[in-house]
Amino acid sequence: MKKIILLLLVTLSLASFTTPDEAAFNIVGRWKGVEKKSVGYLIFQEDGYAFLEENGKKIGGKNFVENGKKATMTYKFQDMGKLMHIDIVVTIVGGKQTQSLLGIAQKINNDSFKLQFGFDNVRPKTFDKNETVVFTRVK
């Protein structure tokens, strides 16, 4: 009986030294990215809508016009620890047509991450320094 109690105490004390998993990365907010002297912003809202902004022009969200048709822009975010998936999805309202930019991202710290989008509905597998943009949270 003493051995069982001792084993239980050792097990409980070891468990107290483990660190909790790091909190999931919070993507919600306004993010500034600089690419080849061009500044752009990604905005991820809590309700799942996304916006892109460049040179003062903002597109996306719940209701915008894409090629003369009403559309919505949403995002999907999956934090898988070291690597994250960020997808921008444009859906034509009233139709089944969607276009997606599939991306991979990596957290630098709580207020910055690097991001690379793939084209033709293909998610990149690795980061290419010429295609990767670092985004910083705008506070």
C-alpha cells in the first residue's frame, strides 16, 4: 500500500512540472505586410469575414463586388502548432462559384507571422523567401 501511495505522489509531482500547451495563435485583427516596397493589409474579423487593403482600396467582407457580381470574402484558419493554414475564400453570392487562396503561415511571435499563399487552389508545402510576406499586427 505504501508503494502505491508513493507512486501516486511521484506521478502527481511530475505532472505539476509539465508546462501547459501554448495558447492558440489569435489571427483576428488588422495585419500589415510589406512586399517589394508595397504595403498591404489583411483584416481578419471575429465573425469569419476577411478584407484585403492596398493603396487605400479595401475589398472583401460580407458584401463587395467582384467582376460585376456580389461576393463575400471569408477566411479559414487552422493553428496546428508550428505550421498554420490560412485560406481566403471568395464566394459569388447566389452561385456555387468560389475561389480560394490556400496559404501556409508560421508564427514569429504573438504579433507577427510569415505567410505564403499558393495559386491554382494548391497549398504550398514549404516557404519560398521570394514569395513569403511577414505580417505584423496593427494595434
